[in-house]
Amino acid sequence: MLTRNPHLARLKSRYLFSEIGRRRREFADAHPGVRVISLGIGDTTEPLVAPIVAAVRERAAAMGTREGYAGYGDEQGLTALRQKIAEVVYRGQVAPEEVFVSDGCKCDIGRLQLLFGPAAHLAVQDPSYPAYVDSAVITGMTGDLIEARGQFAGITYLPCHADNGFFPVLEAIPHRSLVYFCSPNNPTGAVATRAQLTQLVTAVRERRGVLVFDAAYSAFIRDEGLPRSIYEIPGAREVAIETSSFSKPAGFTGVRLGWTVVPRDLRYEDGAAVHDDFNRIVTTVFNGASVFAQAAGLAALGPDGLAATRRQIDHYMGNARLIRETLEQAGFKVFGGVNAPYLWARIPGKTSWEAFDELLYQAHVVATPGSGFGPAGEGYLRFSAFAHREDVEEAIGRLRRVFAKPGS
Ligand SMILES: *Cc1c(COP(=O)(O)O)cnc(C)c1O
């Protein structure tokens, strides 16, 4: 028999969502017939918009003809889609050849870890999207889990909390680190300002590191003054990779389509282009995104697709507003939910799991315990705006009844 990959053996069990499931089942067994509403999931709920469905239909029909059939395509994606992303998302700030189309941003995060290898030192926001840390553990970048701290040895965790406006102390970033940064942030809903991202780019450049900027929620930014891409920051092309996705803005969580930009200006110490290595990784362990997903992506970036997905994002942001107002009235301290589909809230004096249970048992509403995203998430709950409106309305009605303040 083979021995187990020691890096995989180091991973924590996927405790968060299994524990949520366990507590939900326990509640359901004790309270048969009570409908629990989840505002906890980071998955889209609204159907694909019409221009996208039409494009996939058309591509499927063409694939059934000799003339329209296509086999393997370029691993980096359709030229037309790379051009469209460069033009529509980046307004020409990146070249089409710098865009690698993929089956999603999470998959690209795994491939980026492969690119930098086990010797790289990771620095991450705490709390953060779990894939950054877990894929680094699998790649062998870390030591063992330090149980008492809930952190892996060999990773620099950058605490983000209310006191620092959910923006980390950049002096804590070690030299030559691979820095993961997500804005608009999952889970906190914090959106970094232009000044903050400028400081971040400067800090990573001074430390001769590489920044991986996760822009999966950039389309939720409505404030014109906030940057939607790291490439809006001068000098970013020499230090930053950006990874992004159609999943959240266009409901492609099941369709699967994302991309990663590796600028030609990003170099290793010896002057070699990181771009060429990423190209090698992509052509080795990936064989291109599905033709249907790419047709869907082209439609999502066309004028009709952009208009329709914008309305869908408006729907989610309307949910966020309703949830935010309700939580604030209920006495929670609330962050995020503006320019981001997540709200980060705390019931003063409670741990994440205590707050989770209170919400489940009293209002029959599920949110995600913040502690599941890293030690600095303790005390918070993440509320997601990805839901049908009627579920949000039902949930906020319950929250209002349960948390109504006397006299109000
Ligand atoms: C949902 C999410 C992704 C995943 O995107 P896919 O393209 O569906 O793989 C990436 N990053 C963050 C922060 C996310 O929340």
C-alpha cells in the first residue's frame, strides 16, 4: 500500500459545514415541521439570465453539427473570450494573452499554489476564504496545525477586525511572501479603498513578494470610487496576479467559469516571466474550460448579458440592504453588505457558535459562524445575500420578532 501524502494528512477536517449540518439536524429532530431558512450559504440562487441561456442553447445545437463541432480548444481559453475579458472587465489594462480562462477561481487558487511550490511562504487575511490556506497545506507550504491557535505553522495570518477596519497591518507581511488578498472580502464584506490597495501593492513590492488578488466579487462594487481590480493600482502589474470568476456575478457556480490574469511584467528574481510558468501549469494539469461555459461567458459579457446580470446583482444587493437594516435594528454590530454580498455581524458578548445557536433556536435562521474562517472571525456570524427575496423577507420578519427591543 502507498503511504498517505503527509501534507494532506495535516489538513483540518471540514469541520465548519459538517458542524452546521449536525446542529441543523439536531434542531430539526427536536422541532419537526419547523422550516429553517439559511442565510449562510455562499452560493447563488437566482436562475441564469435569458441571454446566457440562449447562447448555451445555440452552442449546444452547433456542437451537434459537423461544422459547429469543436474538440479540445486552447488550454488558455477561447481567444474571443480572453479579448472580451481584457476589454470589458479590465478596459485594456491587461492584454488578452495575460488572461487564462479556467473552470473557476477556486480551481485556479489550487493551480497557483502548484506554481509557487512548497517553499513559498504564505500570508493571508484572517478571517479568509478557506481555499487559500487549505490548498497551501496540501501543497506542503505549511507546518502542522497549532490546535490552540487554530493556525498552521509556517503561515502568516494577518488579523482583520473592526479595530483596523478589516484591513491588515501590512508591516506584518514577511519578506518574499505569497500574499493572498480578497476584496470585496469573503467573509467580512469589507472592500479595500484605492489608498489601501496602493499601500498593499507598495508593501508587497518592497518585500519582493507576489500578491494574489481574489476579485471574485468585484461586480458587486457599485461605488465608483472603489477599485474593482488590482490593476487599477499603479505598479500592480509587476507584483500582482488577479483571479476572478463568473460564479457570483452571473450565477455560474454550477456552470464553472473563471479566469486568472498573470501580467507579463511579473518576474521571478532571475528575470524569468511567471506568466510562462503559469502557462506551463495550465497546459499540463488543465485542458481548457468547457465550450458551453465559454459560450455562456461570452454572452455574460455582451451588452444584454451585462445588463441582465447587473439586475441580478441589484437583487442580491437589495437582500443585503434588508438584512443589514434588520440586524442593526436587532442590536447586532454589522459590517459589510455594501458593495459586497456578505454581512459580518456580531451579537455583543457571544461566541460565533453561541450566536449561531441563538439564531437557529429562536429565529430558525442559519448564518455561518465567523470562527470557521479563521481565529480572527470569532464572535462574528456571516450572513449571505444570496437568497430568494421571499426567504429573506421571511427570515428578517422572524429576526425582527425575536430580537425586538422592548418599547420599539
Ligand atoms: C466563491 C468564491 C470563489 C470561487 O469561485 P469559483 O469560480 O466558483 O471556483 C473564489 N473566491 C472567493 C473569495 C469566493 O467566495
